[in-house]
Amino acid sequence: MTADRIDQAIEVPLPDEAGRGKLVRLYGKGLPLEDAFIAEAARRSDGTSCAFVKESMRRLAQASIARDGETSVISADIDEALDDMLFSGGRLNAQLLGGAQAMAAR
């Protein structure tokens, strides 16, 4: 039996706004996303992890489907996803998903 060990820790920094925009496009593939919406989603997810952006896009898609069968995505869908992740889900949920400290403290 071999003992596993960690030889090196690698820090993965939080994505910048351009990176978050790319993540919104990646994880929102298949959704009717306009450039202005992508920019807003990237701006509003400042200080969050890649996992947070991915989960927010999943929840945003759910909100869009529930509202109008996923024929459009609007700012209110971002509001619903962020509220669900940061406030309704509690602070632990926000921390586990990599939510920004300032966003979760609101």
C-alpha cells in the first residue's frame, strides 16, 4: 500500500471580469444570451469563483425555463439566481460555492 501525499499546492485565483464573461458564455451555451446580458452577469459576479459562475448559470437557466420556457434571459433571472445562491441558500452555501464575501454579507 502506498501513502499518497501532496507535494505542491496550487492557488487558482478568482477570475477577472473578462474571465467571468467567458465563463458565462461557456456555461450559458444554449441560452439566448446577448452581449449586454453577458457583461451584466460578469460585472455582478465580481469576486466569485468559477464554480459560483457555473452554478449561477444553471440556476439562471432554471429561472428562465420557469418564466417563459427559456425563450429569453433577462436581468431578473440574474437577480433570482444570485438571491437563491447568496441569501436564500444561506452564508454557508455562498462560501461553498465561492461567493464573494461582500455579496454574501448584504
